[in-house]
Amino acid sequence: MIERRQYMETLKRLKDKNVIKVITGIRRCGKSTLLLLFEEYLRETGTSPDRIIAVNLESGDFRHLLTADALYEYIESRMGKDQPYYVFLDEIQNVPDFQRVVDWLYAKPNVDLYITGSNAFLLSGELATLISGRYIEVRMLPLSFAEYCSAFPEEHNTPKLYARYLLNSSFPGALEFTDSKDIRAYLEGIYNTILVKDVALRKKVSDISQLQSLIEFMYDNIGNIASSTKIANTLTSMGRKISVPTVESYISALTSSFILYRAERYDVKGKERLKNSAKYYAADMGLRYFLLGSKQSDSGHILENIVYLELLRRGYEVYVGRVGQSEVDFIVLRDGLTTYIQVSQSILDTHTRDRELAPLLAIHDHNPKIILSMDYLPMASYNGIWQVNVYDWLLGEK
């Protein structure tokens, strides 16, 4: 198992704190494995195994616990009254009225509670009301490029690893396979589960082919500015008639299932969010290749997608920037600090470099400005704008 150090450190820091730890993320991104690693850490640091209560609600071993009352009674039967207990409930959304179980367990002073879910609806509605101010969300993503590379310590060809990372998927489970057909079958299983369980059933979708057309369109247009109206009009012109409300409903479900991410736009000069359009990014490039085929390659937007996901992993609030009529790929905020980032495959060509620098030079504040590119050059500064190799950046921790 690849140690998910960033997430493990977060759980260690939150251990025994009086908050519910809610771990969310796309299916098969490693939430269950993270809990197993954390359980192992607890045992290694002196916690008795009988004080760890773990229930995987997607396992047949716990099929008799798929009601709120049965689940609570099972957990309570495993607990004493005085000692602290660590309770792990994996894929809790599979239990109807799970909100009641979470509330009941949180009320117990000797319970440190950890729950996972594969859908953002986990933190909507009644549960959000019940535990408002009493939880911390830990948002998981599939493997980062650095985590992926750690699985191949003998391989030192970074561009080669990057190509495999894109094609073979960042889902941890894909590392078990070497044959492309097996990887494709694995990704197909993930895709179909999300499509049916997390989107179609929740939204009561009757036309699955229409939903699939939308997903393929969104994955084919990563990094492009889009609005619901533009998406609906484009699909309709392609013979796949769909209404604006349906587009909005489906995209809401796709982002809630973490198969798609939305980056809001921000006007740098006007200092305001632009609500009518956004950019969308895919959760995994392997899924994109599965849906579109390797011929649907757009290496520039793919690199932008990879950088976007890495910024999320590092805890940044990420926006797409507008400067007049120009665009800054990302405006990132963390701890009160702002950084502007452009992403380009190469800036060796003078015209390309000037084009990428122009939006950054039009921003007249003194916040850091960076261009990430694949160029293997000594780090250079252009009027205070730093050029950084994107591989070094992805493999680093800053």
C-alpha cells in the first residue's frame, strides 16, 4: 500500500479532537485504504484492537447493518463505558438515515468518529444541519504524480512515468495491473459504478445515453471556459438534444460524485467572481483516455488539469483568473496569500513565452507569479515572474 502521507498526517493531527472526521472523494481513490493505514497506526501506537470498531458498509460481511438502528446497536454492543473507542464507518451513505447514527455516536463522549463517503451529498441536507460546526472534511483525490512515482522507485525517467501516469490512471488500484486491457476493464468498473450509483440513481436519470454524452463532452473540453447554456447548445447542435436545466442537474451530480471538478472564474481587476461560466477538470486522466481514446489528446489542457488537481491536494482555493480580455490559468489562495500561475508545455518559443507572460505582467500587485512548463532549463525570472519546471513542482512539496 502506498502511504498517503498528506492525508495520514491530517488524521494524526485530528486524532482525539472533538470533531467528526469526514473523508470524501471519488470511488476507489483510496479512502478505505487510508482508514486501514490509520487503524494500523493506532495499533502501532498502543491502541488495543478491541477499541477499534471498523465497518465497511460496502462489504457483504456487514450486510445486516444497513439500517440506522442495526448499525448503532452493533457499534454500541462492541463498546464499554469508560475507555475511548475509534469508530470507522466506510461508505456510510449506504445506510438510509445514516445521519441519525452519526449524531448518536457523536453524542458519546468516548467515541472518536471517522466516516467516509463517495458523494458530496454526504455533507448536504440533514447531516450538514445535524453536525454543523462539528466536523472537518478531508477531501481525497487519487494518487498525486509524486505518490505514483513512489510505486516505481527503480524508474528514473520522469517524462516516461508522467506518460504512464496519464494513460494508466492515478487510481491506486490500477497499479495492480500491467496489461492495458485489464486497466481499461478496471476503469470501466469505476466509471459504471459512479454513473449508475452516484449519478443516475440519485438524479433518477431515464436517458443514460444523454448523461454519457454529457460526461464525454465535459471530459473532451477540460480547461475550456463553459456555461450551461453553451454546453446545452453545443450538444443539441451535435444531435444530442438536452435542456439547460438538465445540463445543470447532471453537472451538479457529476461534481458531487467527484468525477468532475468545477473551477470558478475570478476577475482580477474587478476583484469579483464571475458566476455565469467556469472551467471543468477531470478527476483522472486514465478515465478520460478510457472515455475518449488516446487519439483525443490535448496535452496542454491535460497538463493544466494535472496542475489543478495538485493545487487542490495542497490545500489551495483555486480560481481561473481573468485580466481584462486575457486569462490567468489559476489564481490560488491559501493562508491569506495569493499566487498567480500560468501553465504551458513549453515557453522556449519567444511568441509563446510573450503570450503566457502578458496576463501576468498585466497584474500590478506584488503577489508571486509563476509559469510552470515542461522545459528543462535553469529556473529563470522574467520581470519577477518565475519559470519553474512542472515535473520538479509536481514532485516537490511547495
